[in-house]
Amino acid sequence: MGILAILALFDDRPLWAVSFLLAAMVLDFFDGFAARWLGVSGELGKQLDSLADLVSFGVVPTIWLLFALKKTCFCVYTNDADSILDTLLNKPSLAIPLLVAIAAAYRLATFNIDQRQSSRFIGLPTPANAWMIMSIPLAIHYDPQGVLAAWGEDPRFLIGVSIFSAWAMTSTLNLPSFKMTSLSPKVYPESYLLLLLCLVLLPFLGWSAPFFWVIGYLLIGGLFSLRK
């Protein structure tokens, strides 16, 4: 799915890329269950899963950010058809989105060897990070007058998102994994608080809301981890 999303981005079809990304997220959620059910889980599967995640949730948002920065008014070039490589050579500061792919690779590598992340996450998971970034083209397309659409065409915002996402994935924030064994709000207050926040933000922010869901996830998880 990640490769299909990349092809869609190079074909200037970001909505198709988002669709493939969502499919990758669904498959990523269920692949572990399927492997255990079929009795084929093992170390090789874990490594392949991380490799697929790097493509889908690390490379895809990085490529979209590079294309988005190239299209902004901040990038003035003599030829609109300049390649991404020409763009980066003309203005190396626009290579900052590459930090997203690098941070995703580091996040996935540490996840495989970190025993603390069996029930919670240390740092922002790569699927959530990819969703945060790829929700921007959704807002631009479906809500062009919304707050996120306006920000999404500002190169300073895109560069800021790149730096923020790289930090969030490699941070030590202790975040909930939503692998719930109970439906009790007392056991999982973070999950229910985040659900409430999502429901509140949706009517006010519309298509901009998904971006802020991830921000809320970081804030709620971070605040609860400080209390423990």
C-alpha cells in the first residue's frame, strides 16, 4: 500500500495516496492478529512489518511534504517542472522533511528492541504521525477555507510540522497504545478523554480536526504520563 501511495503522489493524486495510507493503517492494525491466528508470527515477520511501515508511514508523508514545499510560493524556480532533487539543490533548507523518514526509521528500529512498548508507546507511533501529516491534503481539498488548508500552503508551517513530527516520533513521551483489555473509563481514562476530544473538535474544525486529534493524543498522553 505504501508503494501505491508513493506512485499516487508522483502522479499528483494526494487523495489517492491518503486512501492507500488508510488501507495500510488498517492492514497494519490487523496483520499481527492475522499472523498469530495463522501461526506464522516470528522475527522475520516483525522485521518485514517494520520495513513496510517505514515505506507507508515514513516515506509517504516525507514525499508529500517535499512536493508541498516545492509548490509553495516560498519556492521560486525558473522551471515549474524542476525535479525534487533540483529543488533541494537550489534551496537545501527544504530538505528538512527528510527528517521525518529518518525519525520514522529510528522509531521503528527502537520499537522492535524496546521491551517497554508492549502495552504503551514511547514516542509518537509512525501511523499516527503519518495520519497527522497526510490529513493536511485532505483539509486542503475538502475544506479550502479552513484553518489547516491555509496553514498547509505556508512553507513555514510545513517545515515546522516536519521538525515537530521528527521530534514527536523520537521523543520519550509515554503514550497509550489503545490495546484495551477492558472498556472501563477508570482503567483507560486517556482513551476516553481522547475520544471525547475528537468528538468535540470535529464539528468545530471539520476536515482540519484529524490533524488536531494527533496533537490531542500527544498532549493527553504526555500529561497523563507526567502524573504517573
